[in-house]
Amino acid sequence: MSVGRAAGIPPPYRRADSPYNARMPGIVLSTIAFFVAGFFIKRYLDAIGIPQTMVRGMVVFVLALIVAYGVGFVVDWIAGS
């Protein structure tokens, strides 16, 4: 038995107040938001008749990235980290 367990101190990977526990939902939700936003932005650009070019691909990427960063920021802000 280690000294930490004998003293009743839980191992660091089992701590509920670890700052890494709050970051995981932000990463997962921002990844999901990126793909969802990319899908709807592409669909919108198809609907208004914008041709598929490299510039359009970059616009979709940048706008989806902005949405993903926003979702990640909001989730981290709500989690308090």
C-alpha cells in the first residue's frame, strides 16, 4: 500500500475537481458542432447557387471553425474552467 492511499489521499486521476474533466465536453461538442455547421453551410451555399470552388471550401471551413470555437468557448464558460 502506498503512502497516499494509507493517508486517505485519492490518486490524482480520480479527482473530480481536475481541470481536465471540464475540457472534454468542450472538445466533443465543438467537434460535433464543426461537422454539423459544415453540413448546413454547404447546404445553404448549394441552395443559393454558389459554385463549388476552393474559395467556397475555405469559406465553409472558416465559418464552421468559428462555430466550433464558439461552442467550445460557451461549454468551457458554462463548466467554469
